[in-house]
Amino acid sequence: MIVRELPPAAGLPLCLNDFFKEGKYPLETMLASYLAVPYVQIGSSAAACLVVALSTLKKFSPRKEVIVPAFCCPRVIHAINQSGLKVRVCDTQVDHFDFDYEQLALLAGEQTLCIITTHLGGIPADLLKATRIARQHGAFIIEDASQALGARHLGQPVGTIGDIGIYSLNAVKGFNILEIGALVSHNGHLQSALAETGRKLLRQRPKLELTKILETISSCFLYNPLGLSITYGTELRQWLAKGDPQRAIGDVFAPPIKMHKVSDFRKRVAANAFLRFPLFQSRCRNVALQRVEKFTTISSITAITEGYGCEGTYPYLTLVFEKAMDCEAVLNELWAQGMGVSKIFYKSASEDEHLVNFVQSTKSPEAASFARRSLTISNSPMMSNQDFQNIYDTILSVLEDSSQSAEPELMMQEAHSFDTVEQLRFSP
């Protein structure tokens, strides 16, 4: 029985004091100051905020299509469908989660209401290219910065560059206040419309909010390696044992997305905890950069890192293997061992059978390949240097075994090739 479970990502732990301090400023004010934006709206989750955003944009245009990367969170697909809009998926770049911008330019058109860029793992997407394509077609830009609160693109916080930005204060996305979402916008015309939509869609649901309050309180005591072995690890291993890795990582969601108003109590707890967030995030980033550097010496692995002019936040590290079987072998070694190794999403949106009714049929081979060949390593402070070294050593061992097992096959192929050449050379 595993009694020590590392979280799949870095989340700022709550303290008992967060529940009792009065709080100097409201959460909305603190986020607005941190992100340098004039407008912040709080919702029950990032997905709920996305529903508010999309439902608002419908008021400004009769267009019906929303373009998303083929490698994205299933809840983004559900939010688009719940808003009465159509999903169009765009393939990704080779070995990356960001758009294939040549394909995006072909997909965008007169029916495109908006393009949703996604900053996965705290790594900023290429906002300049996405924005240029959106503006060419009169479309809006929504930044899904759920996993990237605090990341920056050319000095500006991601989520504040497009028309609307979405954030999550969730344990697997850098924070730990259990699903609170935030929505921001610089656009004055959109702000009043977003507020009106939020009032209509985010209603009081006392029973649901009480459940979230109790979960938040319990997380203060259970968000540690021992508690996580119960709240996270047990279910993970059960689904893996049943042969359903997609459910093991929590990648299957049943619509509809729950929409409700967040209590002042939970917002106050989040505001108190947020005072520690910038320092926590800075430390996580510094550790991540050192660990990413270690993987640059392994030619058969690509570590996803920030581009020029960007600063990532790295709640987890994303590794892409040359061979899917090597990625699978590493997962088989570490996934169920409580080591903080997992996957972001198990399948691309085009391949996910749970999304087949919501996604227009579009081939996305690179996104599918990325899903098969990538895994994540937690960047939580709970992971010690020795934990990381054990993971690193396991990866090296798997790759070495894979290389050795491939050598006989390669020799046979070379021998066969040589025989063929000799036969051609000396045949009468």
C-alpha cells in the first residue's frame, strides 16, 4: 500500500490562518492588481468562466464557430457546446501543444466567432500569431490561461493580451482553492456585458457551494503526501488497474459544467492565500528551469519550455519522447508509484470517444502523436531532489533498455540490406 503520493502538479497549499484572517483586499482587487487589468469576475471554475465568456461573445456576433487546439482540456470542448456554439479543432505543431498556425490560418473564416489559445503547463502560446489571424477574420481571442496564472508573454501577463482571459485557482494549476475560476478583460464594451452574463448564469447554489467549502477546508489537512495517497492516489490506481488511464488522470467529464456563485468565504480564503503566491511561484519556476536543463542532454526527449520573450510558471514539466512505447514504458514504471508522474490529457480532442458528439471531424495527427508521446512530471515542492533524481534515473534506464532491445533488430535490418545490395551487385 502506497502511503506517500506526490501531486501531479505544483499547488500552493492552504494554511489554517487563511480561513480566519479577515483579509485586507477582496480577491477580485488582488487579482486585478497582480494582472494589471481593470476588470475581474470570479466564477465557480475556469470552465464556468469560459461559458460566461462565450455566451457574452454571442451577443456581439452571429458567428457560431470556435477554434481550439486539438490538444486541449475536454472541459473547453464542453464549455463551447454548453454555450450553443460549434467546435473546430486545429492540429498542433510537431512536439508541442500550440496551434499549427498554417492550418489555423486556413480554418479561420467568416464563421469564426473566436479562437481560444491555450497556455498549458504555464508555458505561453504564440499570442502574436494567433491574434494576427483572429484580427484578419474579425474574430475574438480568448486566452485559456487556466494553467498559467503569472506567466508572461513579452513582459505582459498571459490572459491579459487577448479580448478575454480565463484563469483557474486549482491545485493542479498552481493554486489550491478547489476550482475557483477568474475571468478578465481590458475591453470596456465587453466588461459590462460579461458582468451581465455572469449575473444571469452564476446563480446562488447554497448546497453546491457548501460542498466546495467543506472540500476546501479538508484540503488544508489532506494536501500533503499522506492525504493525497487517499484523495488522489487511491482512485488513480483503481482506474489504472481497470485499464482506464483516461479516467485515472481525471480526463473524462460529464456535462453540463456546473455554474454557481462563489461564496465570500471561499474568496476570502483565496485572497489570504494569494499573498504567498508570487514567492511560491518564483521558487517553483527556478526549480523547474534547473530540472528542464537536465533533460536537454537526452537526445530522445524534448522538454517543453518557454519561447523567446516568455516566462513560464511550470506547475509541471512536460516531456515528449521520440517513441510512444518509451513514454508508455516510463509511465508503466512510475504512474502508479506515487511519484507525481502523469499525463496532461490522454487523447487529442479528435480521438477522444467521449467528445465525438461535440467535435467536427478534423484530422489532427500531430496532436494525437503528442498525446501518445508526452508525459508530465510534478513540479510541486513536495517533490524532493532525490524524488526527481529517481524519476530521471528511471527514464534513463527505460531509454537504455529500449536502445539495447532495438540494436538486434537494427542489425538484422542492416544485414538484410547488405545481403540485398550484394545480391544486386553480384547477380549474373
